[in-house]
Amino acid sequence: MAETHGGVTAAPGRRKWVFPQRGAADGNKLSVCSSDRDTHRSLAVPFRGHISDGMCVGKKVVLVGVVDPRPDRFYVALTCGRGISGEPPTDVALELCVRFKDQQVLRRACVSGSWGDVDRAVPFFPFIKDQPFKMELHCEHSRFRVFVDGQKLFDFSHRLTSLDKIDTLWIKGSLTVTKLA
């Protein structure tokens, strides 16, 4: 999420995230409304939603989506707070970038405004253009464990220790979100 197409540089090495501003009544929480119209609006990408009570050991975030027919990349991030005026929060527990051109799944974290090294190794690339997928982000004691379609994709060690402060989910890029839980 630190990269954006046409984004404005906020500070050296950091770029603004461009997300539409939504009010509390716009349904930008992880809980999904029952009507089809409200569900479509609340899951529109780019998406920014609140994680009730933050993350904790044993909690997981489930994202069901469909890759766009002509994908470039998409991002999923777990952050501490929503950020200010399009600028990312200073603490990002996990930023996941799926790049289709080179079939990479990149992960990194930002602690106190400083981005860490990028993890790249994955055993397989599970995302196929125009196809559905189910991603699960499990919060464990020392790491996030990420599964796609039931297969473990990677582990990402926690860089932030206050798990309960990880309270926002960001999604943007070449995908359609059909369900969040």
C-alpha cells in the first residue's frame, strides 16, 4: 500500500494512500449489512474497515474475492488506526502486495513510520485472473499465518507487539471483494 499509481509523495520513502472518505453510516466496517445494495457499497474497493476490538491471538480475518480480468496488483494491510488525510498510519502490522506481472506476494511492516525489509518467498502463486479466492489471515502468538484457498501461503512474524492496536483493514487494487468476516 505504500505504492500508489499517481499517488503524492508524503515524505521521503512514503506515499499517500488514496481512499474515498466514508462516514460512519457508509458501512465501512468488517460486518456486512444484509441488503445486497448495502453489501455492495460496503465492500467496494478501495476498502477501509474497522476490526472490532483489534487483533488478538486466535482471531482471523477472512477475505473472499475475485481477481480482476486484467489484474496489475492488489494490497491487503492490517494497520494501527486509519491514518490521516490519505497518509498511511505510522504502524502497519502487515502489508501484503500481490503482483501479477512477476507473480510475487510481497510482505512488510512499518513500525513508527519506518518500513522494514520485504519478505518475498512463497511456495506457490495462488491467484488467477478472473477467478475467486479465499484468503485467511490468522493471528497467532508470534506471527500472522496466511492461507489462500485452504493452503498455507506464508508466515509473517509480528513486528508490532500491541496486537489489540491493529484495528483497521485496508484493501485496494485489482480485485472485487465479495465477503469479509
